[in-house]
Amino acid sequence: MKTEVVTKPSKPTYSGNSYIRKLQEWLNKVYKADLVVDGIYGPNTKKAALKALQTESNRQFGAKLVVDGIWGHKTKSAIRTVSRGAEGNITQIIQGMLYCLGYDPKGFDGIYGNNTFYAVKKFQDDKNLSIDGLCGRNTFAEMFD
């Protein structure tokens, strides 16, 4: 007769990146994204982040975009450049996307400080964009297209 030892973990284990989980939780709370909070960047998280950007473009700038999570000409045209010193939801979307794409802005607080600035510059350098630390149309396009 064989005996089998079954052990139960003392606490649940989680996969994925903690900052991507924070982004997913925030998108669910603020934008009702209905994402699985698993800390893994995939097409649903990307689409939810883009819907959040479209929503904020409509709220803040009257862009009149369809909030569909699809990167297209109208969304790109509505993008406003975000720079050091900016604070708010669009900056938080940028920080979340940087984490998703493997860059560390050293926080998910909605403040476009030096760490976010340098993470954007590194992202721009890796993607052969103009390296200015500003998150404008081409940088957003590289994040979402």
C-alpha cells in the first residue's frame, strides 16, 4: 500500500509582477476594467490601459474618442504630450505601461518625476525614438500600437 503525503501551502502563492497587479487593480477600481489581477501583462491589460487613456483624453481634453481600447489615428491625434511635473491618471497609465513593458519608473503614484522621466528616456532609446523623456504621440504609439 502506497502512502501519499499531501502538503498544503501556508499562504497562497502569486504569479506575475506586483506593479502590474497594482495597475490591474487600479484599472478595475477607477475604470471598471474587470481584469483578472494576476500581475501578467497581456492583451486584456493593454486594452484596459488604452481604454483608460482614451477615457482620460475625453475627460481632460474633450477628445470625443470612442473608448474601445483600439489604437488608431483618432486616438493618436488626441494624445497630448506629458512631461516631468505632470500628475494624475494619464501619468499613472504611463507608469503602469512602463512596468508592463519591462521598465521601472520606481513607483505607481501618478507623479511624472525624475524616475518616470528616466524610464521614459530608456524606453525611447530602446525603441529608437527621440530621447527627450517626454511622453508624446510617438512614445504612446510605441506603448500601445
